[in-house]
Amino acid sequence: MTQSPATPLPPPNERRRLREAASLTQAQVAARLGVARETVRAWESGRTTPRGRRREAYTRLLAELAKTPRKRSAPEEATERPEETAPEAASLLTPAQAFDALYAFCAPALVRQAYLLTGRRGLARASVERAFQLAWQRWPEVARDRDPAGWVRATAYECALSPWHRFRLRHRHPEPPPAIASDRALLDVLLKLPPPQRRTLLLYDGVGLDLPETAAETEASTPATANRLVHARQAVAARLPDLADPAELHRRLAELASTARLRTAKPLTVRAGSERKARFWTRAAIAFTVALIGTTALTLRTAPTHYEPSVPPGEAVQGVPPRMAPGALSEAELELRAKLREETVSGPERLVPQAH
């Protein structure tokens, strides 16, 4: 029987709060209800309202979530969208507390995602820490951003895929591959993809972004993003036919990321490192400014105090011999030339010039 339209349904903000309190992603709720993730997002934003049996099922699910919160498993945490599980920051939180809350909910998943991008545990941790350090330095801007977790994720991906890492000695030595053969094969396929395709595949099939969101985060057009996704899926399916199904690929990416056993630094350590680097670069800028001022003062001190006009053309310069133009040979020079010619002819044959 279809549920009556008068069935009580929580407001959109309460729907999202119940899902986040139970640590569920929009994709997981959509899977339980048999709808698309975009549909759940529209319900939580208030753009649309479920009807009929979907409304009944959604109401029962929200009632269950209000009573029994659900704990996430490690594979689900590996490639989840951090912005879907992070609680809304309260207005009474200090900047440090808000940053720590964002870091606690986003950093573990981002480190696992960075590991899938690079295949290096140390580089994954360093990239995420660097991204959060930049976020703390620009915290007013990041805090007002529409999607702070997306801002940090994009920065972490840029740091992880930076080509300058190849010049660092510690990143030239390969790290131990995963112990399971299937994980090694999948990681090898991922690392052989071009970085743009690898990033697009991870965002779409791993994190769960839709195509416009993936295109916006990778700063590419939607057709170009779709083209990268198709080529990446084809490359993976050519090496691993079992992963031709996107759902199976998503599951395997989550499992591969969760087996890395990566740890993140404490938020206080990240904030302290960010402040330390900010002080270093501030002092470096001050030192450079002082050196520039000193150089300018020295130049003004040693520079000429009056103008010295250049020598006009045609005026004789003392101490420089005049230029001599070629003229007729003197009698002594003529005799010397004739003598040299006679001696050259009477010399060895190999020195006689040949007339042509």
C-alpha cells in the first residue's frame, strides 16, 4: 500500500543531520532505498520531496537512524566523501576547534585516497598534511568556502601529483607493494594511468562525485572529464576484466585503500607545522626586503653624483692612436715582398703554391 502524503517527514536539514549522525554517506542511503545518490541529495537540500513507497521507506530509514546510529567499516571510510560525514561546524567553535573537527573527519580518508594516487604511504601522509597546513594558513578563506573538505581534497591531490617529488631522494626508492596479489595488480594499473585519468577515476568511481563535480574539481570541461573516465575504465578493464563493472571497481578501490594501514598526524601537530612554516617564510621575506633595501642604499651611496657626458662622435680622444687606412707599399716593403716570393719558389715542392 502506498503511504499517505501526510506521513510526517523531517525537514531537509534534519534528514541530513540524521544521516551524518549515523555516519552514512548519501551513496549508502541511496543504495538502501534503491534510488540514485542525486535523488538523496535533492531530498536533503529540499529541492524535491519523496512520494509513495519511497517516502514510506525513507521515513522508516530516518526513524531507524534516529534510534540506532551505525558505525562505519574501514573500507567505507577509505574512499568516502569527507564532506558527507563531517558535522556542521557550530558558530561557537573557535577557529582551532573547527579546523581540528575538519581534520579529524577528512584526513584519514584523504590519506587513503592519496595513497591510491601515488602508491607511496609517506608521500600520501605528507601531501595531506601539507594541504591542511595551507588550509590553516588560509583558514578564514577555507572556513567560508562552500565546500571546505573539497578545498582540502583538491589541494592534497595537487600536492600528491606534483612532478617535483621525483627529485626528492626518499621518493626515488620504491616502497613495498601490497601483500595480496590482486591489490598489487590493481595498484600497478592505477599508477600506470596518466595522472589526469587516475585522478578522475578516483574521484568518480572511488570517492563518488558525479561528473560535473569531478570536472569542476579537476578544472576540466565535462566532456573532457567523461573522456578521461572512459579511457581510464577501459585501461583498467583491459588489465583486470573483473573490474569492468563500476560497482565492483568502487568496492576494490575501497578495499585497496583500507589495506594500506595509514596513520595521520594529530591536528595540533599539523597546525604547529603550518605556523612554523608561516613564521619561516615571513622571516625570509623580511630578510629579503632588508637585503634589497641595503643593496639599494649601497648603490645610491656609490653611484656618481654628477653627470658625465659621453664623447661626441668625431672628436679626438687623447691616448688612442689614430686609425690608419691601408695605402701604397714603401720601397722597403716592396723589396721584402719580392724576396719572400723568390725564396718560396726555390724551396721544397710541397711549399710551392699551385696556380689555378
